[in-house]
Amino acid sequence: MKSVWIIPAIAWGSLAAVALAPSHAGARELSGDWEFSATVYGWLPDIAGETRFPAGASSIEVDIKTILDHLEMTVMGAFHFQRDRWGGFTDAVYLNVGDERTNTRNLSIGGQPLPGNVTATTDFNLKTLFWTLGANYTVVATPRTTFDVLAGVRLADMQQNLDWEFSGAFGPITPPPVTGSQQVDADVWDVIVGFKGEFGLGADQKWLVPYYFDMGTGDSDVTLQAVLGVGYAFGWGNLSVAWRYLDYDFGSGGSIEDLTVSGPAAGATFRW
């Protein structure tokens, strides 16, 4: 069963999607000097995934689409440095989301929908940390475009908590405890490879199109991230809007099988 977790709130922090892309205005000429950049942004993502909470002989499967609807806390930060063709970056995104629902039917027991006369009160919380650490090598650096290849690692550290209370008769379905609380966790490391860069538009190339892509595997079956944006360069850095997509396939059989985070973002990149 696929669940959709929607967060209708803007998360302020640092946008890895843009920070991982080159932050220079227009051309990025190779230099023996150290160059640094950091980005702050607002992000409005949707979160989709599939999770099963063990409950006795059965499992409780949650339709988060109508349960989870707000952001409790977010802490995000990113940093990038470059010297000549070699560079490095680190990025951390922490999300804490949760909500409570009364008389909801957005659950299933052992893969079966709730009987018609059963409702539930649920309190769901998701805490997620995505941390990326990597290095990049500049293959192309011209007055109009840059292209880097990259390699690194990414951590997905997730904790999901569900408290429930059922009311009504389950009939032939073997019910879980009428009240209970469960927690499922995932601590996943993956090796990633990919590319990033930007190209300039217009005669003065102040309009920029940053892009980023990575794919990897390790503890997960596969993970990938993709970003495409547009920005405008100033003397101190640039302003950008972008769409960021982050996906995990953890494989079948586990409590957390997949997770997707995607949505628009807008931010400012500062360079020195």
C-alpha cells in the first residue's frame, strides 16, 4: 500500500540541490585560490512512502496522505568549496513532521482495509535526516558552462512512530491491540556517483540553469536525486528556484520499503 505524506509548510534552511550545483555567477574559471559557497532557501516538498508497523500477529499499514499535514521542525545546511578542478561538499537535511487524527479510517490491518464500523485515533511522527558528503572534479569550465563529476556517500536516518486507539468490532479480521504504540527505524548508508553543473543564458550570462544528479546503492537497493533550476547572478552570489527530487527504494520485506521527497524550492546562494 502506497502512502503519501504531504507537508504544506515551507522549510527554511540550506538547499543541497542548489548548493551542490556551482554557485558562481556566470563563468567559473579554474583558479588556484580557495572558493566557498553556502545556500539558504525555502522548500515545499511532498513526501511519499510505504511503512508497516508490527502489531502482534499483524501489521498496521498507514495511509499518511490525510494524517500527516504539517512540519514541526526543520534544520538544513549545506557548504561547498572548490580549488582548481577539485572540490567538496556536505549537506544535511533534518525534517520532523507529525500529526494526530481522530476517527480516521486511513489504516489497514495485515493488508486488509478496516471493517466498516471500525475507526481509529492515530498520532504519527516522522523524523528524517539526510546527510550527504562528497567530492567533485571539474571536467568542463568555460565562460558559459560548467560540468563536474562527483562521488560520495549519503545517510538516510529515519524514525517513524505510530500511536493508535481503535474503536468498533473487527469481525473476522484478527485485530491488533486496541491501543498501542510502535516505532520503526532505518539507518541507511549508500555510495553515490553523479554529475552537476550549470550553464549561462543571455549575452552577459547572468541567467543560470543549475542541475544536479546522483544515483547510488548500498544499504538501500537504489537511491537517486535529481535537481533542475533557474537562477539570476549578482556580485555576491545568485538567487535560484529549483525542483528537487530524492528517492529511496529500501527493498521489500522491511518495515520501511520506499521513500520519496520532492517539491519546489527557492533560495539564495552566497559565495566568497
